[in-house]
Amino acid sequence: VLQVSSTAPGVLVLQRAFLPIYRARVDGQPRPIVAANIHRLGIETPAGEHQVEVWVDRRPWWISLVVSLLALVSLIVLARRR
């Protein structure tokens, strides 16, 4: 969570690699993540004082974990049939 203040609209640039797993909110409203300086994480912010929240969305990790477990169970079932 960051408190930002600016006199004009701009982009908050964070020293993180631009990855689609990041999510952001400005004053509680979802905002898109943009690529800043080609490879950094950017969040467009309006002028004034704002609270910016940035977090990692863990849903893709959980989905891949469930798919991997289902694949493992399927392989075990297929191996036991032989």
C-alpha cells in the first residue's frame, strides 16, 4: 500500500518486472497495470493524493496446482489399470 501525491496525472513506476499476475487499486477502484519503461510495473494515477494498493493475484497459481494434481491422479489411475 502506497500513499502518492502529484500535481498532475501520471504513472507510478515500481521496480518490479511487468507481469500479468499483478493487480492494483487506486482509492479502492481497480486500475490496469501497464508496462512502464518497457519492463517495469506502472499504475496510472490521477492528480492529487491517492492510496495505491498493489498485490500478486494468486489465482493462476492455484488453478495450475489443481490441474497438476488432476493430471497426477489421472496418471496414477492409468498406471494401475495396466
